[in-house]
Amino acid sequence: MDYLSTRFADYLDYAKSVVLLPTSPSSRIFALYLLTSALFALFVYLRMRATDRARYGSFVKFLFPASVWRHPSAWLDVRYFFFHQLIGHFLLLSVGIASSVATFQLLTGLGSYDQATASATLTGWKGAALASGFMIVSFVLSDFIGFLMHYLQHKVPFLWQFHKVHHSAEVMHPLSNFREHPMDNLVYMVTIGLGYGAVTAASVHVVGYIPAIPLLMGAPVLMFLFNVTGYNLRHSHVWLRWPGVWSKVFPSPAHHHVHHSCHPDHLDKNFAFMLPVWDVIFGCYVMPEDNRDVKFGVTEKDKGHELNSCMKLYFVPVRDAWRVLTRPTAKGGPAAAANDPVAKPQAGAGAQV
């Protein structure tokens, strides 16, 4: 009973933290990030209104268009946000930490991070430089792992059945970012956790301790800057691309919109979360001049119309993943699966991160 009482208290604390996400700088929907995204949207609105004043009404209507907020997909995202955060995400919460700690312990022989951070550390400019370098290496490695796993989610039929949940949104707003299947969360938590554990272990072997990551308002500096530069427009109707080559260097909302587009030219493109250079290096970068061909949602073969409730977002992918595992044997091998619309991944046009 004591164990159950403790776990229930933990859950209540977690549920409270979900409600308070807009007050936390570590959250994607921190109030400041939403505000700065709105300011970027205002910039887009003013530019568009300057070219066609008669077409655009008030900024409020531009920011909250009826075409988005009258769509069932938008309100499914609102319901699913609370459904998933309070159930699946809570159950997976410790997985990423556990994978990091396990990797760290395996590579260092130490029992915990505390044993490494308790050592003497460098101070002054050397300590600051080392901490910044540690942050950059962790950031780049985590982003590459995220890019690689995202690529596999589109290319491996079994993984796609779960990832298509995220791409099934037909319109997008900031909470669409959280339309993810628990299996997707598990993939990222484990793999990125393993990567971070390896980086911390390498730091211990090279310099003898784990540097403290520089923080800004309680969030890692690079993550704070990423979130404050219009992050929430990535899952929105507002098209914003950086000019010229800068779109290949810095992440823009348009980069992610293209990834969610089901136009044939956009399928399986723009997998990177934070550094578009991965897409450039691996030949999957696309950036049109405008969004006339961008349409969100999965292709018809992926049966996006089935993913229209919270329960279906959880269990339809499980059914389809099981079919992927069983149909090749039942129908004569992998060649048969290649022509199976359920087994064959079709990139979609929704959100992600």
C-alpha cells in the first residue's frame, strides 16, 4: 500500500506538471516560446498584408484561422495532448534517463552521474569553454541520432506504422507536436538516451568529470535559442522560411512543413529536427519558394481517416504493425510485403521533434 501511495503521489505531481507546461522553459509550449512564435507570425502577417491588404483581415484571425480551428483534426490534437501526456508519456518518462545511466555505467564503471560530477572541475574561461563544448557535442550528437531514427521511421515499415500517427494531422497547431505514438517516444528516448550516456562517459574518460551544461532561464542555451526562434510555427499554418542558404543552416518552420507535406515531391524529405545540414549531407533536403504544394496529412494508402480518435491513435498502429510482422510469412515472403499498402511506408505531411 505504501508503494501504491507513493506512485499515486508521483502521478499527481506529474499531472500537475503537465498542466503547468506553459510555465516551464524546458517545455516546447513554454509561454515565452509561444509568444516569440506569435511575433514571428506577426512579421509574416505584416509582409503578406502589405502585398494584398484586401485579402487579410485582423492578425487574430490570421493567427487563429477558422480553417484550422474548425477542423476535427485540430481538436483531436487538443484531446490527445492530455490523453497521451497523462497516460503513455507518464509510463515512459524514466526510459530515457535509464538508458543514459545504463550506458554511462557500462562505459565508465561508475555507479551514477553523481560520482563523476563530485570531482573537482575547471573554473574560469577554461571551465566555461569545456562546458560549452560539452553542450555542443551533446546537441549535435543527439540531433544526428534523432535525424537517423526519424529517417528509419519513414523507411522501416514496422516503425512507420507508429510514426504515421504524428503525420496524420490534417491541420497543425502547437499541440500537434505532441501527436506521437508511445512507440515513437520510446524509440527517441532510448536512442538519444544512449547517445547522451556515451557523451558523458567520454567526458569522464577525457577530462575526469561531467561539465555542467550552460543554462538560460533553466533550459540548455542551445535548446532555449532553438525554441525561442519560432519553434511553435513548425506545427502551424504559418509558412516561414529563412532566405537563401540560411534555410540549409538554421531550422525554419517551412523546413518542417515540407516534411509533413504529402505532395509527391516532398515525401521522405527534411528529416532533421534542428540542423538541416543533415538533410543536405544525405540528399533529402527540399525547400520550395512557397507553400502552394504543401498539404498536411498521410497519403490515402496509410488510411489517415482511421486515426480519428485518441484510442485509435494508440491501437490502430499496433494492429498495422502486427500485420507488417505477420503478412510477409503468410503471403510468401518479403516480396509480397513490398506491395502491401499497410506494410509499405508512405511519408506524410504533419508535425514532429
